[in-house]
Amino acid sequence: MKSLTLMRAAMTAALAFVLLTASILPHANVLAQSGRQPAKKDVEKKSDKQKADQSQEPAPPVPKDIKQEPPIKLSTQVVNIDITVVDKKSGRLYTNLTKKQFTIYEDGVKQETTNFSSGEGPMTAVLLLENNYGNRNRVSYFDPSFAREIFQSAATFVQGFVKPEDHVAVVTYSMKPKVIQDFTGDSGLLYQAVLSAARDTLNFSEANMYDALSFTLLGGKAIQLYAEGGGENEYVGLQEVEGHSAVILMTLGIDTFSKITYDKAMKIVARAGVPVFIVGVGNLFFKKYEHLMAPEQRLTYLQAYNGLNTFAKLSGGAYFPMTFEGEIPSIMQSIQAMLRSQYSLGYSPTNTRREGKERKIRIDVDIDGDGQPDNKMLDLRYREKYIEPNDNPGEKKK
């Protein structure tokens, strides 16, 4: 009898251990997923137990009500701007400028530059690649397909310009975004991710570019492919990443059925403060067959190219309409050079209005130190406007 009692006790203990393990493992698995975020930044959420333990600690000398944190955080707004300074005639990038050589104006009012850093250092970027099924079919007997142009560009970038200290991720999109590779500085992993993306034909003919841009900048749900059994996960957007970051978008530029509109996408790009560098493909195809296209089809292509140029300009990035494959190395070189030579400026606006209205930014750059701006001889690339926060988004505008 004693042995039977001991066996029952042991079985009860084992069953309790299995149930306890089953309740813990799914939560641990979720926390282990990085969320398309550079490894240097911890974005894991605290568990209920950690929150309970934290509440038992002595209260620090700050407001006790945690709900008060967002207003306190928003009260000291800082506007961050990444700017690239290029000589118009020579195309040379200026990489040794100082804080004193930059002057920021918001709506014509001079602002004090509080934050400044040069662009030298690691880059953080998301390679956002269009991968809809139709791109593989748009090809003539000697032209490359749109898909080949996109993936060859991406492969050239990760093989030739990514350094170990960088943080680069690979995301594709057709109907929904797929995270092929989370942030890493391993060019080998990134190249394999590009190859995997090129082989991934389980996609739709749709190209929801606006949704993909929103996901990359603001975050959201996406299919994870860089870990087995990842499934759909929640990811953090680039606008939450500290320091220099950028989107490198390789696309035809024709959006099909995005949930958000073009106007909404423009606002997201303008607000994020993340430069978008765009490689537009399909130009050779358009130039060869434009005369055979119906008027509405020709207009669709022209609107797509105009939209890509607008996204680049709004964000402070650059648009590269690629016609021949031979242009790929020079375009990739230009993008990485701009990324590594950007200056990061920050200021707290003197205007404290918070009604969700647009504000214009102008930056003067004094190259020779004579106290006068040299903007006429420069190609300055930065976002020229942004949308101020809105404390009462539900109220109708008067």
C-alpha cells in the first residue's frame, strides 16, 4: 500500500509539473521573438509577475500613476532630422561639418539645435522588396524580369556594403509583408535571405506597397520566415529605433489593394522621420513598350514613378529610377554612402501648439564659415515638413 501511495503521489507531482511547463512555454516563446528590431534595443514586454514585483518596490520620486507617463513624455517634444549634404557640381558628400554650420528654421522661426551627431558609424536599414507574382512574368526575350532587377539589387547591396556592426533586415511584400531576415550585420545571412526571398513564389499578384511602408515604419503584424514555426508576429517600426535608420525600398511602385490610401501613406512617411531610399525598377520595360500601352496603363506607370519620388523627397531620402542592370552597383554605392554620411539634428520647437497641423522645416548650411548659407551650391536631402502631435485627435478641425 505504501508503494501504491508513493506512486500516486509521484504521478500527481509529474502531472502538475507538465501543466506548469505547458503554461509557461508559450509565453517564453513569444518573448524570445525579437520583433524586427536591432539586437541592441530590448523591446520585450514585462510579465505580470515582473509588474507585480516592481509595484512592491519603494516608489521613486516621480508621479505614481503610470497612466500619466504619455503626457509627461510628450510635453518635451524633440524633432529629429537626418540630412545629407552634397555638392551640386561635383556630387561630393560633405562628411566633416560641425553643429555650428547648420541652422534650423521651423515655419520661418530659427530653432536651437539641441542634438547633433555625424553619420559615421553603423547603419540600421530595412531592405523592403516587392515580391508579387506578376513581377516574374513581365519580361521580354532579352530584358530581365522586374523580380530579377529587385533581387539582384538587394544581393549587390548586402554582399558589397553591409558591415558586421550594421543592422540590416530583409522584408518582402505582395499582399502582406514577410520578414525574411531579422536585423543582423552578417552579410552571409542577409545574402541567403535574399536568395530565399527570390525563391519564394508563394505570393499573390497584388503589391500592397502602402501597407508595407506603414508596417516598416510604424510596425504591425507580419509573417516571420527567419525562424522555424515563427508564424505571424507583432513587430516594432523603424520610427521607434534610436539613431540613424532608413528604408531601402526596391519596387515597381504600382500599389494594388492596400488598406491605406496614398494620402495616408504620405502622412506616415512624412511623420516617421526615417529617410526612404527607393530603387524604381521596370524603366527599361516602360521605355520600350510605352507606345503599345493603353492610356490608362501608361498613366499608372507615370503615377507610380511620381509617387516614389514624392515618398523619397518627403522623407529626406532619394529616388533612383534604374533603367539598366549595369547601374545597380553605382546606385547601391550611392545609397550606402548617403546612409553613412548623414548628419542627425534635433531641436525642441519653440511653437508648443499640438493640433496635428503641418510644419515646414528649412535648414541652412554654411560650408565656408562666413556666416552666410551656401544652400545654392548644395543638394540638401532632408524631410522638409512634419505633422505636429495632436492632443485631441477626436475634435473636428475648425
